[in-house]
Amino acid sequence: MRLPQPSSGADTFSFWHVRDVSATRLFWLLLTCLTALRLALAARLGLTPDEAYYWLWSRHLQPGYLDHPPMIALWIRVGTALCGENPLGIRLLGPLSAFVGSGVLAAAGRDLLGSRAAGYRAALLLNATLMLGLGAATATPDTPLVFFIALALWALGRLYRTGHSLWWIAIGLCFGLAFDSKYTAVLPAFGCGLWALSTPERRKQWLGLLGGVAAGMVAIAPVLFWNATHHWASFAKQGGRAGDWQPLRALSFLGELVGGQIGLATPLVFLLFCVGIVWCIRRSRAESVARLLACLCLVPVIVFVQHAFGGRVQANWPVVLYPAAALAAASTGWRIGTACALGLTLTALVTFQGLFSPLRLSAHHDVIARQTADWSGLALRVRDAMPPGQSLILGDYALAAIMTYHDPTHPVFSYDQRWAYLDRERQSPGPSLLLVRDSEKPDLPSSWLGADRPGRFCRLLRGEPILCYRLISVTIPERSTMFRLP
């Protein structure tokens, strides 16, 4: 499937009407600027509680965890080894992988769509989404997931361009590493398998296909082993949602799914994604690449729509199809300048707000501050209020993780069962204080609870409370134990 070539040649961004500038230089210059902004944002913003949770994983590497596979923990471990136990170190590989992955996706577009300009269009569309624009500056499983999916697309492009069946091994390995990042990678991998089985020339490469399956199984073997030795806990947690069925709420959930993607992809980029997927579906019978991109996108779409009939689809789940959707949009040959300009402008505005706070937004409206601001201040105020020799108890795993990150010398205990899967030692906390939200009712036995300590302990944004907590005296029976955080 070849695109109609721009009249000025494939080496200029004719869709932006930019003349006399090398497309390659312009592309990498823009990508370098975006990476610098992401690194600055990664270094400046405080950690979110979930990032602190993944950071604790990185201090205790293992083949799997209850919530996700281990890749994000490994990435954080590498980043902190290079830059230290700080926000930049924890997030370092996110912006760097977005830089490399964008080049990889551009190369995939060149091979699959027959045009260097089409590859640039796909990479720019992906970078114009808030998912990559801001998500790459944070440490979440979505970042390595998107990176390895882009690598899988590049390997598929090499397979399509060269015809060598050995590329199936690289494809299987990349999908396996994506699965090691997040379980949703199984969806485009299944779509790739459907494409291979529906394409006669790929069915003939059955030996290479088997090699790719074997490479993928080797890559995911540690995750399978961990689950097998932990009662398949992670698979059960993530897959247990599939059986839900609430058709009366389906319209609401579907509306949230579409609205979340409009926000995360930005409106015009989302529209181009949809147009590109429909474009590929209509050409899938006659064109192999169109069929490939349709399969890679449709399988996740079908699964997420089905899930919406039983429960809420989190906005970040569909990002697994974004790289393929960007290629599908690029395959249409449509000019993307307006969509990219809008997406990059929105990303830049949110980034500058995160870096410099030029708009004095309230705590309620500042989304970034609600997640990142003043956790260190809260930890300091709580520590100063605690009598000597007492431990801090927290029920919420994410709150426990962020408090441990900001005050690693103080004993922190949690009774959330997630910590059992991190092989944390159980101990008796002794004299303790329980930290809970102001409006939260403690879920410990009432016989353990004493009086509230004086005062409220709040995270602040320019002096305005974001969220407030209280400390409650707790008497733990001698034989009762909790998880001691590292």
C-alpha cells in the first residue's frame, strides 16, 4: 500500500507548507525539543503516589507484581542507577524511549506505507497526543508498552519490506516485551496473528511464525512463572473484570470511553485515528498493510467496547492501539498539520503550566497539582507531629508508597494485601498512628482505634488545601502484624 507522494517530494513536510527545509532535520529538531520539555517536566514535578509505588517495586525486582508485569520496575531501576533516587531518575527512560520510539515508528511507516513522509506523519501524530506528550514524562507501564509496540511495528515493516521470515522472531520478541510491560499487549499481538493467518504469503512462513511464537513465549516466561507460583493472582486481578455485565450502564461507559480518548489523543488526532482505522478496514481485503493495521486496531477496539458493557474502561487502556492507529491515519495521505498543531499546543500549554504555573488555578482545577504537589510537605508535617518511637500506619497502598518515598527513615506499615505479593515482612507495628483522609472512615477494628491527634495535615497549593488527612491513635494487639514497607 503506497501513498500518493506530495508534489514537493517525500523529503519536505508539504502538509505544513514548509519549503526548503529538510524533513529529516525538521522532524528530529522537533522531537529533540519535545524530549527536552519532557525531561524538564519529569525533573520538576513531584512524584505521584502510583509512581512511588512503582519505585518501591524497583527496589525489590521480581518477575511479576500483583498489578502489572515487571517492565516499569526495571525501567525505574535503570533510571535511578543513572540519575539517582529522584523524580528525574525515576522517569528518565520515559522521555528517552519516546524519542527513540518515535524514530522507530517513522521507520515503520516508511516500510509499511512506502513513504518517508508517511512515517513522519505517523510519529508526529503520536507525539501530538497528550498520552505521549505528557505520559512520557511520567513513570507508568504505558510508556514501555507503547515503546515496544512501536518496535513490533518496525519489525513488521522490515518483514513486509524484505520478506525474510526471520523477522517473525523479532516481532514475537517485541510483543513479548510489550506484554512484560502491560497485559493489554496481548490484544495487538492477537491482531497480528489474525493478519498472518488471513494473508496467504504469511501463512507460507509457518516456520518463521512458530519461531516468533517461541520468542514471545521466552520473553513472557518470567511473568508466567511468577503468576504460576502466586496462584495466578495478577492474571486473575486484571482478567477478572472481563466477566462483568451491566448493559443498562453501557451507554454511560461507552460515552466515557469515547470522551476519554478525545481528551487523551486530543480531538483532531482522535478524529484522524478513527478515519485511518475506517480507511484501512475498507481496503483490508485487497491490501496486506491495510489488513495488518486494521487487525492491530480492531481487536483492542472490540475488546474495550465489549468491556464497556460491563464496566468502566480507563482512559489509558486504549493507548495500546495508538501507534498502529497513527500509522493508519498516516496511510490516508490526509494533511495533519492542524491536528498536530492543536495537539502539540495543548501539550505545550499543560507542560508550561506544570513547569511554571503561570495560571493560578485552584487545587480543584489544577489536574497536575492534584496528583503531584506537596507530598513532601505532607510527609514532613506528619513526621513532625508524630511522637518518638511511634510507627505510621496507612491502609491505602499508594499513600503508603508516597509517604515511604518522602520519609524513608520513619517506620511505615500497611495492611493492604498488595504488599504480600512484594514479599514484605510482617511485623507488629507497636505504638502507632493511622493516617486517613479527613472524610474517610478507618477500616480497622473499632477496638483498636483511639482518639484523633490534634490538627489536620494537608497538602497545599499556594496555601490552599488540596487534600487533608488526620492522625488517629491506634493500639495494635501483640499478635497482629502488618507489612513493613522497605
